[in-house]
Amino acid sequence: MRILRSLVLAGTVGLSTLVTGFVAADRLAHTTFRAPPATTVAKAPATEPETTGTVVQTAEAPAAKPARAMGGFDTERLNALMRGEMPPAPTRKR
């Protein structure tokens, strides 16, 4: 029984080696290299505003207000906590 196990193992290893060799030989026989197709940039055709339905602005838009700083986050308290200082807790409003 031990010899049968050895023969099966040797046959499996031999068959695997044979298949690997044939695949490698086939790959080496067909090594033609094809260059990839050249890439081109697709450009959308320019459309007229009348066809798309967009409104053309003739007057200048009013100047935008400067953005406000974000409110609601207490950075001073956070920095104090990171330094190890314990600021007094905010009082409860009733």
C-alpha cells in the first residue's frame, strides 16, 4: 500500500510538471507583442445656449458676501483641554 501511495504522488507531480512545461512552451512560442491603441481625448461639440435652454446673463452678478466663520465650535475650550487645563463647566440655563 505504501508503494501505491508513492506512485500516485510521483504521477501527480510528474503530470503537473508536464502540464506546466507545455504551458510555458506555448507561451514562449506566442510572444508577439501588440502595441496598445493610441489614446485620444474626446471633445464634446460646443452647443449654442439657445439649443440647451440656458439663460445668458448680461448684467454682472452682485458681489458675494464674504463667508462667515463657522460658529458653534469652541476651539479655545478644546485647546485648553488639550493643554490639561480644566475650564469651568458652562452653567445650566433654566
